[in-house]
Amino acid sequence: MKTRTHIGLALFAIFSLGIITASAEDAPSGLSALITPTTNHVSTLSHLEFSVVVTNGSPTNATIHPWILKNGLGTVVIFNAQGLMMPYHPEPPFITKPPTLAERAAEPPQDLILKPGESYSLKYKLGERFFMATPSGKYRARGNMIPSNDVEITVE
């Protein structure tokens, strides 16, 4: 079982590295993201929250999937000082408290079309458990599937 888990993590890392190395010029959609952590100095990376603003910089419409961006693995990726990706379990959606009808009504559609120049803002929270230890030091955060800025985070 451990071997399967390690092989799965290795494959995930290999395929993810190909995705996360894409630059803004390589992104055919014209989407870009601005990520901002709630704080740059933390005692742990677990549950660190980010504000994410996705902007359509292309001359045509672009479709995004807000639910996946809020709840999916890979909206924000963390790297340690050596540049290694620090995989984590994402926050489980709706397990601790199901959304109310009002919260469901306020959710955007499953497929959201951004016109040229339009933006969509969301909050993204890192999961509780990281696959590897996250000792004190400097880490970098950036968008995974959508090109974004890099943010330095210090774990004290």
C-alpha cells in the first residue's frame, strides 16, 4: 500500500511540475491570477488562507470553474526553499458545515464566463495535512494551473 502511495505521489509531482512551469506566455487562455496570503508570517502552513483574483487578459471570453478553484487541489501550490513542491490534502468541501440555501444561491454557476478584462475573486484555504514536514523557513506560493505572482511565506 505504501508503495502505491509513493508511486502515486511521484506521478502527481511529475505531472504537476509540467503544469506549474507554464509561464503566462504559454497560457493559451490568457488567464492570470493574483494571489495574496492573509499573512506572510505564520506558525504553520496548515489552513493558510489566500485571496485569489483570476483575470481574463485575452481578447476573447474565457471559461473558469469556480467550485474547482475554491475546493480543488492545486489552486495554490507551495514550494520549499529548495524549490520542491509541498503537496497537501485540500480542505474538504462542506464536510464540517453544509452550505445554507442562501450560500448556495450566492454561488456562481459551475461554468463562469469571464469577458475580456473581467476578474473573479475567491478565497482559497490550504489543507490541514501536508505529505511532508513543513519546518520553519521560507516557502513560496503561486498559482498552479493558472499563471500567477510568487509570494514568499515565512514559517516561524
